[in-house]
Amino acid sequence: MNSFNGIDKVGSMLNLISQKQKAISINLANIDTPNYIRQDVDFSQYLNGASNSIETKLSNKLGASPYLTQSSNEKVNPANELVEMQKNSLLYAMAVRNISSTISQMRTVINVGK
């Protein structure tokens, strides 16, 4: 995989993670709002195009499109939202580690070429 494609892909993933975090925050802020319908970000379309094994495992487990979806008449459960927040935090850590590794590899190549 081209390093620039990898950085671009991880950048897109970070954007999705950010959108997911916003949806979780909105849900938690509206816990007591009457008739509020829970919102979510579906990662399945993004991850289904995944090319490495970790991304494929995430795709099977989580399911990524950048589209905010509404869960039909599903009320906000604070415990579930906190679990989703933790999952999102793990995805963020993995994405940052991936991009950091890619940049480190690029630095190594540049330094070897000097």
C-alpha cells in the first residue's frame, strides 16, 4: 500500500471517528429531551473497503459511512453511549498509532536516502 494512500485512509477514519464522537455527545446532551431519537454514525461502508487485516476485523465487528443515522425510536441509554465512547476512543488510538507508524517509516526511508 502506498504510504500516502495509508495516510489519506487514516485521515478519513479520524474524520469518521470525530463525527461519531459528535453524535455520542449529542445523544448524551439530549438524554432528557422528550421524543429525542438516538443518532449514530455507521462505519460499515468505509471499513468494507478495508485492505489490511486489522481494518477488516474492525469492519466485521463494528460495521463506516460518514452518514449520521437515526435509530428508529431507540431511546438514549447513557451506559450504551459510554460504551460507544470507549469503542470510539480505541479506534482513535489505533488510527493515531497507524498514522504515526506510517510517518515513522517515511522518516526512515528519507534518512536512509541521505
